[in-house]
Amino acid sequence: MPTLPDFRLETHFARWEFTARYHLTASDAQTLPMSELLALADDDGRERWESLALGYTEVRGLPALQEAIAATYTEAQPEDILCFAGAEEGIYLAMRTLLEPSDHLVVLTPNYQAAETVPSAVAQVTGVALRPEDGWALDVDAIERALRPNTRMVSVNFPNNPTGAVATPEAWQRLVDLCTERGILLFSDEVYRGLELSRDPLPQATDLSGTALSLNVMSKAYGLPGLRIGWIACRDHAVLDRLEHAKHYTTICNSAPSEVLALIALRARDQLLTRNRGIVAANLPLFTEFFDRYPDLFEFTAPDGGCVTYPRYLGADGVEAMCESLVEQAGVLLLPSSIYSSTLTPTPTDRFRVGLGRQNPGPALAAWADWLEHR
């Protein structure tokens, strides 16, 4: 396999995530202390936690966890679930295992970098851009034009990171039908599902198609990234078998404590998602008021779903300089558009990602405002 390029986001976070005073670009919802999560446990979850032995776990995941994950779908069954160490392992193994050098993949941009760079190291890849002038809308016609006779997979992410866009139900169904009719795997990153505010959640891909792959994780909408528990749901067991065999060469199995904690969280999923949607809803007026104060510098649109969005910076210094100076001088961390640049399509160069899922952003916004007014 060719050497993968530098993972720009992780390199940037390695420098600033734990040293910047204010993390205003977080991609996850506010997490919980361990005590609060354990307080949500039912009797079975509490017993599993207190009697847990730290041995190896089952490759596909704790059976009770598979059941809890399957309960979040309408069609998937426990045997349709394969757990991974976070979502990144699922992305990596799906692209490395299900694609061959002779295959072609279509991926949306902007997107999480691994969705582009991992398959680009394996197969032929074409990008289809979500465009700000179209409200970041899913353009199924553009995807159809990008298909080739050897297209093996289409990879999408809704609610989208970094834009917060959610496809319309009509466009989403068209894409699912297109892939199904052409015999193309639809790889659907759904890690922000459950944090929609202005639109209803889309049906999950695996519930609409027996061949589609739905990726999810405890990190984003649930706000529990430290668990490192993700999964792929797919009703095609031949695909899951291939992914399971690939996992034998990576993590082999998941952390036993993390699986039990994820089980507890998923059994309390309605409470967690309601809490996290409430945080985003409470934060939106604060961010809207902040950006409205500086109409000559920012264009801000609330996300359709998820807890990140992608405002535009209008300042003459440019977004890269603004983000660099802001974190160095005021300790406020943002992600500039270079993090989301693509080798496949043009991507906006005047955008930056903000996170709306963490509690109490007021001090960070105040520090940012002070910096703007005194620089």
C-alpha cells in the first residue's frame, strides 16, 4: 500500500487540541463523566460492569452490544453488526478490503480526510463537491455523471462534516436507488445522526438497501469518543465476513470496558441524544449573535444536523492567517479550510469549522470578540 499523506486534522490537533485554552472547533457533543454514564445503567448493565473480567472480547462485538446497536435500525439485526475501534478503523478497513486497484469510487467533498485519502491509496477515486452556492446540497445527478463501468462504491457523509448539511429525503432515496440499481456499494457515514435540529433524521442506508454499509460511532452524536467504539451495519454478510477477517490484522477485538459502557449508553440513547441536541440548540443563538455582530467578517448558517458547521470568513487577512493568529494570541482553536482541502475537487478556501456541541462556549466567544476588537 502506498504511504498515506499527512492526516492534516490530526496533525493540527496534535499541536493545539490539548494546549489551546478554548476548543471551539470540537467535532463531538459534550461528553459525560464516568459517574453520570454509570448512573444511566439498567440492572443488567450495572451487573456487567461490576463483574467484568478483562479478557479478550468477541471479534464482532459483545452480543448484547450488537443487539443494542441493531435496535437503532429498523431492518438490521444483531448479526448485521460488526464493531470497530472507533469509526476510523471502519473507514480504513472498508476501503482497504472492499476496493481493488481496478475499482473506482466516488466520494463527496469536503469530507473527513480519510474518506478521500484511504481509498485514493487503493483505487481510482473521483470527487463530487458539495457547493456552498447550492447550500451544500447533495447533487445526485453529479454523482451519476461521475460513475464509471468499474465504480464499486459511493461514499457519503450526512449530516456532513464539516458543513452540517443534511440531504433531502428525496435526494437521499434517489442515491440509494441509484447505487442499488447499478450494483454499487453505498458507504454511508452516519456518525452525526441523532443531532438533527431543522430536519428529521434520514433513514439509515442499511435500512433502505441490503447491500449498503452504515457507519456509526459512540464519539460524535453520543459524545463518548473516549470509548473508541464504532460499527458498520450491513445486511450483506459476505461483506461483513471480509471486514471481520481484515479486523484480525488490526485491533482483533474491542476493549471490554468500552463495550459495556457503550452498551449502557445505547440503552439510554434517547436521554443522551435529547441532552446533546439540547446543548446544540442552546448554543446556536450564542453563535448566531456573535457572527451577526461582525457582518463584514463572517457569513454564518446554522447546520441542518450534527454539531459542526462551516462559516465563511470575509476578512482581508484570509482564513488561514485568522485561525493561526487567533489560536496563538487568544488561545481559541478553529479549523481552517486547508484542513478540508481536496486533491479531487476545488474546495472553498475561505471557510473554517466551528463546533456547537460543547457546553458553555461563552468564554471562548468572548475571547474571540476581544481579539477581533483589539488586533
